[in-house]
Amino acid sequence: MAGQRRLRLEARPVPLNQLDERQRNGFHQVLAFLEAAVSEVPQQVSTNVAVNGLPTGPFLTQARSSRTVLVSGGRGTGKTTLLTTLIRALVQPEELRKEVVYGQVSELSKRLVWLETLDMEALDPSANLLGAVLARLENTMGAMSVEPLADETLSLVHPKSALPDIRLELARLQTSVALSFAGNLKDRGASLDQDTYAIEARRTERERLSINRRFCQVLQNLSAQLDRKPEYQSPLFVLPVDDMDLNPAISVQLLELLRAVQSPHLIVVMAADLALLTTIMRLKYRGDMLRLSCNVPLDTPVRDQVDELADNALTKHLPVAQRVVLDLVEPAWALRYRPEPDLPSLAAKLGHLRFDASTLSLMGRTSEAITLPGLEVRFADDEETIARVSGYSWSYVLRAPIRQISDLYLSLEEENVDPLALLRRRAKDRIRDLSQGFEGMRQEIFIDHWPGGWRVIMGSRHLGPRRSRAYIGCVDIMGNEGLRDGHPPANPPVLRDASWPGLTFSTYWGYERTVMWLAESERLWVGKPDAQFGSWIAVMTTILQEALDSKPSLLVPHQKFRSTWPTLRKQLIDLQNKHSVPIVRIWRERVMGLRESDKGMAGSAAKTALNLPPIEP
């Protein structure tokens, strides 16, 4: 209902069929990483000799492997939605009984224990990160009714005996972590005598030295105890970390911690923007180097060297092969988007768009031009319409983070809203982003269309296929408003050389429409004589006829393309009889010129058909 207010939905678990393609791919990728981690649990055996149940010496395992998986993407790309959907699927696999992945998820769920999500955005920068992890482990133990503490008071710093109580082991470890990482020994140092300070310092270092081994031992013992429960089989603990990049002060610290206390019984699945993490890591390393240089500014070679060091460190923390990248949603998915299954799609909400007036002219004869009225696009909530709309670059204004698509949907529910105005606002912002750093080079933009798609070059920078297409589409959406803002007018290339009779357009969508319609027409002419001529003339004549009839179409022509030479001849004769204007006369002459021997037309049927009667006075 127009004017109805609706609250924007935040990230939450959704049914698998509501994930877009890139999220579904990410879902399966993370499942595969978790299966690989689970398969290594029984193989990860310490080679050190145990003393009182704890390994001693350098903690090296026979098959140490990375224990972090990154779900990467920009703001609003659906990272948290993917993460929460994955957790729900593996905690409540029965909800996926009708899904193909049910068997895989059901088996994997018996091997996983999910800890409470560590939300980095809400975490205090001064927080004890390892303490936060241990607190989540303690909370999970309580929820699973693991052995309670003994009914006796014991010192957690110097216990009298080592009871086989996992809760007690964890409590001791938490105490050691508090002493090692959150103690105030440094602050109290000035008030302590030397002997007392030395004793405290040695105790702190002893506690710190044993933390990694004891952390692994607690997880191993807890996994072994849960293995006795019928619902688990040698479980692996999974720590989800959300918004890893939104707490720059401690994000690098967490990465370093997770690498330092690796355990074969723990894997971390984190969500973050890799580009932002890279910037944070580089700044951290630059700051470290600046302190080493006593604040002497770093020159370019040193900065480059430091950045390379930071990038290598990030790769060590987050291996490239263990990254799941969520890109922007594609236009087709955006058009199908609906906040709830029973609500209309975004395509239905857009309703219809009316583009600015444009022009059509004969190749090489811009003086013979036709002004086309504002072309209207009517959206329909069906796959054929969505597929056709997605073929145009202007639909790429919808290639955006899913959160922005959700915001656009909410905006369309307001009263008296103009869908085209909303899209133009998005297009304006997108052009500004694409042109950032090249504002003074707008007259140096080179645009071409080649077999791989559009190619936009600003100065010496190639935007790449997708960004080029987005730029082209934004120019079409902006229309005359873009010209008023100082952007260069659309300048589509010609489809063939000037010796062919053809049409040119003042919009990129006009060019794209011709390319798509030619592909359809060529399929109709397969196996017929002089097919390359017939399909070409059929499309160009149809476009010209619809323009002269003031009924231009964008998605599908109002009439079928002629697919035989006799029917094409009749269309050409009808056109010249109905519209006795200069552009039709010139078109007729150029089409008839294809019969000349140097053009390559071989069949008599084509030449006969193009021997058109003279135009009646």
C-alpha cells in the first residue's frame, strides 16, 4: 500500500532459497571449510611429552593448519545474513529437510558446537579478547550441563589438587588469562619492593607461557566429554566473529591472538570487509615502523615495503584459499527482491519508468534524425521481463549491496514517490564514486563496446567490465539531468562500418537494444539465404518503423521480426508507402545498395526482394 511505513529488516537468518546466488555459493564454501576442519580433529595429536596432563616444550603439532575462515564483503553485502543463516542451519538442521544439503548439514551438525557470536563492533577496545573467548566457552559449557564444580572452595591461582573437572580447568585458565593480560602489575610496580615485584613478574610470565597449551587442553577435554553425549561426535567448537573490521583498535590484536592460541578443536568464522582490514593492518604496521624510526617520516620505498609486510601478515592470518567473498547483488536478483515472501517484488514496486526523449538517426546522416518520445518501461513480476531488463546497462544502477536494495524498496513505499528520481539519485552517487579522482578528466573519457562488453577509460584508467557497464547505465538513467550536471553526453559507437545501412542512437540503451534484437533476429534467419543481411535489415527497419509510428519499444518489439525475404520486402514497401519522409527515402536507397557486387550478397532471393518499387509521388 502506498504510504505504508515499514521498518527496515536488519541482518537475520533467512531460508536458503532467499539467499542470492553469491550467498548460496558462500554458504556451501563455508560448509566445505567446516567439514575439512572436522576431519582434522582426530588427527591433531601433540607430539610433546605430557606432564600432569599438559604438553611441555614448544607446542608444535604434526599437522598444524589455519583455523580461520573469512566471509568478506563491503558494507551491506549480506555477510551477517549469511553467517546467521549458516549458524541456524547447523543448529537446527531439521528445518532443511526439503533442501538438497539436508544430509550434509545434518551430519555436520553433530560435529559442531557453536559458541556465542563475538560482535566486534560492540566490544570495548580495552576488552580482554582471550577472556571474551573463554567466557563464551564457559557459557556454552553451562548450557550443555557439563560437570559442575566440586562443592569445595579451592584457590584458583594455586589449587591444592588437579581434579578432573573441566569447569575447574577453565576457571583456572581464566584466572591465568586475567593475571597475564589484564593484571595491574605495571601500575603497582612503583609501590612494590624489588623482591615482591620480581616474584609477581615471574609468576605472570609462567602463567602466560602455559596459556596456549592449557587452552588446547581444555578444548580437547571438553570435546572428549561431549563425545559421550549421543548428540555429538568428537565435536569441533566454532567461534563466529561479526563486524571484525568495525573495531580497528583491536581487530589486528584479535587476529594475532587467534593465531597464537590455535587449537585443533576450534575454528573461527569471521565476517569483515577485507579491503578495510587491509587498510587497518597497513596503518598498524606503518605506525610500528614510525615508532622505530623515532617519528621520522617514512619515505615511499619504506612505506611500500611496510605495506607488503602488512599484506603478507594478513595473508598468514587469513589465507586466500579460506576467504569467501560476497560481491554486490546482480540486477536480476535485485528486481526479484522482496522483504517478505508474500510482498511484491522490487520490479513490481518500480512499476514503470519513463526515460528522457532521445534521438535516432541514419549512420553518417545526423541531420536526418527522429526525436523519440520518452521511452516508457513497464516492469512485470515475471522472469522474462526481469531477464530482458537485466540485459541493459541502466539496470546496473541496481547492482548494489543488498542493504541498499532494501532501503530502495522502503523508499518506494512512500507516497507520491518517483521511482526514476530515486534511481537517478543512486546513479548520480554512483557516477561520482566511479569518477573519483578524475573529475577534471571528464572530457578525456573514452568509451567503446567490444566482444567483452563496455570499456570505459578515464584518463589512463580502465574501469573494468562491470564498473564500465555501471558507468554507462548511470549515464542513461541520468539522461538530460546528467548533461545539466556537466557529464558528457552519451556517444555510443556504430555497429558496423558506414557502408552498411544502419541507425545510430543518442543513448547507450538504444545501442544495447539493437545488439539484443540482432541476436534474436539472427536466430530466426539461421539456414536462410544471405542471413546476415536479412537479420540486419529486419531489425533496423523495425526500429525505424516503430520510431516513425511514435511507438518505440524497449523490451520487445511491437511486431515480430521478419524472417523471410518476401515478408521483409513487404515491410519495406509498407514503410515507404506510410511514411513519405526524407529518412525513409534515404533508408530505402541504402538498403537497395546492398545488392551491389562489392557488398557480398550472393542469393537471388535477397536481390529480388530488395529491388523495391519506386516511391509513389
